[in-house]
Amino acid sequence: MESPTLSDFDLYLFGEGRHWHIYNVLGAHIQTRNGTEGVRFAVWAPNATDLSVVGDFNDWTPGHHPMTVHGASGVWTVFIPGTGAGSQYKFAITTRSGNQVFKTDPYGQFFELRPSNAAVVVQRGNFSWGDGDWLSRRSKWAWHKSPVSVYEVHAASWQHHGSGRWLTYRELADQLIPYVREQGFTHIELLPVTEHPLDESWGYQTTGYYAPTSRFGTPDDLRYLVDQCHRNDIGVILDWVPGHFPEDEHALAKFDGTALYEHEDPRRGQHKDWGTLIYNYGRHEVRNFLIGSALYWLDTFHMDGLRVDAVASMLYLNYSRNPGEWLPNIHGGHENLEAIDFLKSLNQICQSRFPGTLVVAEESTSWPRVTRPPEIGGLGFNLKWNMGWMHDSLEYLQQDPIYRQYHHDKLTFGLLYAFSENFMLPLSHDEVVHGKASLLNKMPGDDWQQRANLRLLFGFQFTYPGSKLLFMGGEFGQRREWSESRELDWFLLQYPEHRGLQKLVQDLNGLYRREPSLHARDYYGDGFEWIDCHDSPQSIISYLRRGENEVTVVVINFTPVPRYGYRIGVPYGGRWVEVLNSDSEYYGGSNVGNPYGLEAREVPWMDRPCSLELTLPPLAAVVLRPES
């Protein structure tokens, strides 16, 4: 049998941690050698003493197809003629202690449906993309001046087939895309569809960093979903998890009998809270594995961005650890210097190689300059989830309205830091599970007040500075907590009040996309001005949003008491029109408001030259703009 060769340059780049197409080198790749088609297998296992490929083509017999190691690189290879697409395989690894372990391919691009876990050889390059126009526009996209509104989706529970099974990637394309397009979102964010063994982990305990889960179809089926999204002007963001990985015996843990991908010392290498392992970000080959994974999804699946999970757990050596349970860095601090360097490299490489893609940080602390360039000390992300806004807003709205006046700072504090980062406002899956209640059931009061409060929250979110993210089901007022094991409660849409919530989100998306004042300066301080943030006795806030030349006024009444003749200052005289009122009867509200427009008088108020007298509906957000 002919022994395959890898170029010395491939091995050099991998050893340096800089092989950005490593997914074309390691793993299983169909090739033709001397006129014979077969598969070249390559895997990094520097501490193995012996290694072979086992699969359905050799009755899973260790030693039948031995691999050859390439010098000090630790990369083992073999070419097996007669194998091809659909062949199932693992690696039989003999460790230094003489034990034999069977491992799946870290670079495998497809796997059996769980609970089976063998890798499957795939033929790449057969998919015919039709999204060239989208990719061309994306490369020139000024995202920071554009609306970004994300619908967060868990593929296994958004909707089920009539028989009760999951929808496939192709069925999601047929059903999810028209829905998202009708609702007006600019992007879908998929909870991890990287391969994972446990349904209950929602994909966050990944074992296949280069493989879409086989639960919903093949890699080309996922490509079809992304392609159809792009043809319908919808971007796709992938939830991606470089912060930890599970301890499953078949996967990365102790891959060649040693702590290869993880740290050996549990004070650096274990997340006790999650029962997972932490990557050794200081090892070049591990960094290459992770950055290669990110680039693989952007390259071969045309993903429009990555949402990086649990960034805080990567940044801090003492994350969720007691004294004595962690090791300081070389300077004695708690910062994970290797992870910081990894994240900077990840962001620079992704954004330089794929302009217009977004890398979003779920970072829950006050770590500075998360979305600032590495050259000025930042981490280089495009966007960061604004967890402070989310927690403050939900905590405030869960108060009975009579007590909200004592918590007014929850509404205003966030503007002190709102432009220190490029923020995304998340109402995510994490807020509607584990006893936290659905968004609707978080709200106080009777059924009507709960829905009004939720409409108000959406109005606040879509007019507050920052891009938007909403988890599926929130848009129509899902009552039950989300569960990964069942579909959303779509039957609620038979009731007009739930259809009203859905209609409001649709109209808010439309307004957000149409009105430059609501998105063009989302990440700049000159895009927002308070009109009045001091009316805590009546629990009312009012503010201006500005674009380059446009202006919008937002007034929100957080009590169930209508306010008549409520005066606010505005920058211009003339006629103002109500362009959205969350209390409209179309949304299930009481239809109190200003349907015929208002005339701004030259009566100075709140340090502004003119003022309006409004009718403020109960528990509602009102949006106005000059008529001309």
C-alpha cells in the first residue's frame, strides 16, 4: 500500500498554528492515487505509539490499516484504496501505557446519528451554490450602520413534522425562511448545529467541530438551508463553542492517552459546573484546530457569522472557582493570557478573510474593549451581548407597576455604558428555561397586563441603541418555558391576542429597518439623547434616536395608567405623527394614543425649543417622527 505524503509546508504551518485550511489536510479526504480512488486519513496524535484506521471496510479490526507518523509533527496518515463517501471509521490509538482507545475524528465532517458516533467520509464540492449576489453584497456591507435583527432558533424544537419528528435542514428551509422573512428579521442564529452527543445540551457540548449534526440531514442539506436563506436576503449566524468540550470517551478527551487538547491540571483544564474540559489555548495545534473550525463554517457553509459562547469562562482563570481551585497567569493575575491571544487572532483572521461576517461575543462581565480592535487593546469582536440591559430590563419589568418608581435606575443606568461597546440586545434562550419562566409569564398582572408588558418590552428593545436578538416563541407570547424536547406552542396563534404580539414584532422589525434613526447610529453616542429620564414617580421615559439627518421620538409608559396631556420637549416644531403604538388594537391593546398626529408648539420644554402634548397609553411604547 502506498504511503501518502503531506507537504512539509502543511506540517510546518500546522505546527505553528497558522494553517487556515487545515480542514483540507487533516481528517478524511477522498483522493485518487495511481488511478485508484480511496480515502486519505490524517490525524494529530503525537503521543500515540501506534495508530490505525478501523471502519466498516475492515470489520473494525485494529492494525488492518496501520498509519504512519510524519516525524516530530505528530501527524499520522494512511491512504486506503477502495473506500469512499459513506464509509464509517474511527481511529484505534495505542497509548504510551499500552492501552488501546477508539476515537472519532476531530476533523470529521459528518457523523452517525447519536447514540452511534463513528465518523462518516463525505464527498465535498458537489453542492451548487446560488448565493453569489448575497456574498458580494456582504463583503461590502457596512454592518455598523445597518439594521441587525436576529431570530434565535433551536432547530430541534422550533417546529416538528406532523408525525412528531424533527424537521430536516431542507424542511426548515421550506418553513422557517418564509416565517422569518415575514417577521422581518435580518438574520437567523442557530443554536449549535455542530455535532454533539446529548440532546439536552442544546449543542453546547460539541464533539464534532467540523460536522453539522446528522440529526437533521447531511452537510449538503445544511448548505441548502444557508443558500436558501441567502437567496431570501437572510443571514445565518452559527452558535459556536470554543470555551469547553465534553469528556465523552469517544471524542477529544485524553485523545492520544494524554491531555492533548485540554490542560492536564484540572485547575486549568476542567469546568466543574458543566462537567466539561477546557482547551489548552497556548498549544499551537489546538489553536489551529479551533480557528480552522471557525473558518471552515464561514468558508464551506457560507455562514455569515459566529456567536461565540461563554467568552467570560475563557477570559478568567478563576471563572466560577474558589480560592485554591485555579492557577494564576505568569504575572500572578486571573486573566487567561493564552485565551485572550486566541480570541484576538480568531477575530482578526475571520474578519480579514471573510469581510462582512460578524463575530459576536456572549461575554457576561465588564471586561473592557471586547468590541474594539486588538491593535488598541481590544479583543476584536464585532458585537457583544448586552447582558446588563437584559438583566436590568427584565428585573424592572417583573416588578408590579406600583413599585417600578423605586427601580427607575434599572431603565437609565445602561445608558452610562451603552456606547462603550458595540452591543446586541439579547432576549435569548437562556432567559426562558430552568424555572425562569417564559417572557410572557415573567410579566406581572392579569393576562392583559402581561401581554401589554411584553409588547412594551419589545418596543423598548427595538428603539434602544444596539442590534436585536429574540429567541423563538417570544414573538408570539409562548406561555410555557422552552423545552428542547417539544415544538413551540404554535396553537396559541389561534388566539387574536397572541397574533397581535406576533404582528407587533413584525411591525417593529419593519420600523427598525425603515427608519435610519433607529439603526444608523446604534453604536455611537450621538445616536441617542434623553428627553427626560427623571420621571420616576410616573415611571415614564422619553428619548430621541438620531440617524445622519433623521430623528425619532420614543415615549414609554411603564404603568397601567393612561396619561393625558403629557408634555415632552422636541427639537422641531410642526406636525409629528405616531408611527408605532404598542397599545394599538392591532396588537391586542386598548387603542389609546395619538392616531391623528400632533402639532409641536413653540413652547420650550425640557431644554428644547418646542414641545408636544401627548396621550400616553397604558403599559405602552409610542414612537413618533416629524411628518415631513
